[in-house]
Amino acid sequence: MSIRIRALPLAAALAWGLVHTATASATTVTNAALSYEETAAGRTGNGQGTLFTSLPAQANYGSQFGPSTGDLAGAPGFSFYDDYIFTVSAATIDSVTSEIDLGSLSLGNLQERIYSLGSNTLPVLGAPTGFQTDWTTPIGFQAGPTKGMTTVLGATQLTAGTYVLEIRGEVTGAAGGGYSGMLNLQPVPLPAGLPLLVSGLGLLGGMARRCFARN
């Protein structure tokens, strides 16, 4: 009987721990540091990144520009490249959404991608080395009376590491342009039946030990 009493609480505790490993806690909201910004006028930024120590988490990001000073050398059709460096534990990028105020700001050819920082020199005007997602479909925004949110980058699973959210586009407004958005990070969910499986295995183990003790 004593073996059974010990086995069942152990299984239940293990199952509880697995469930709560993936259970969402309160979301941490922060502002993502703009690590580098490359325009025809030069580069600005502090190189700092954003560290996510717990999940789920959200990071606001964005940038505003004056009138375009021309396209970047080696990147025709784009007047800026923005890099946001961030470090996460094992997680899934749920989505990246960009909010544009269409009433006053105007951009064109807006795209995003995520890649591993690795040994890349930022910003990467060509193809970065290591893990990367392709550039998203270009989005153009024109001045108008409304504003809205659009999902730019869909769910992308990442391992623990340091990554770059890179955004590029063309400032088309005579008075400049800009964007703002949010990076959402969610923990990878466990399979729904895994805690029950662990609990069941613990129960079978307890029964087997009790039978063995009797014999």
C-alpha cells in the first residue's frame, strides 16, 4: 500500500508540472529596442537588443522617418532597413503585426523577416547566413482616413537563441512615413494528451509495484 501511495502523487505532480510548463502566465509587455537603422543618410542605433526572460511576451516596435533621402546602395526600392535584436528561450513566434496610421503616414514596399543573429553584420542588405524566414509579401500603405492592424509575419517556431526582426520599406510620403507593430511570443504548447499519458504510466507503475510486493 505504501508503494501505491508514493507512486500516484509522483505521477500527479509530474503531470501538473508538465501542464503548468505550458500554461500561459501574465503577458510581459515591453518596447523592443531599435538596434540599427540604415538609410541613405547613414546608420543610427545603439546595437542593444531586447531580452525576453519569460513567456508569453509582447514587444512594441516602430519607427518614423522624415522625407526620403533616396534608396540604399545595393537595395534599390528601399529607403530604410531597421533591425530589432531580441533573445528568447525556446518559444514560438505566434505572429508579428504592424499597425500603420494611414491618416498621416505613408510607406511602400514594407516587408519583414526574422533570422538568427549569428555572425551576420547588420543590417543585412542581401541574404543573411543561418536560420532565416523569407521576406514577407510587400505591403503598400497610402494616406487615408483610417488605420488598422495587419498580420505581416505568420507563426514561426524558434529555438532558444538571439534573432533579428528586420524591416525594410520605402518612404513615399512627402512629409515622411512610419510604422508601428507588435511582436508576440508564445510558449510551445505541449500535446493535449501528454499529461494524461504520464499520469497513466504512473498509475500502471504503482499497480505493478503493488502486485510485485504481494508476490
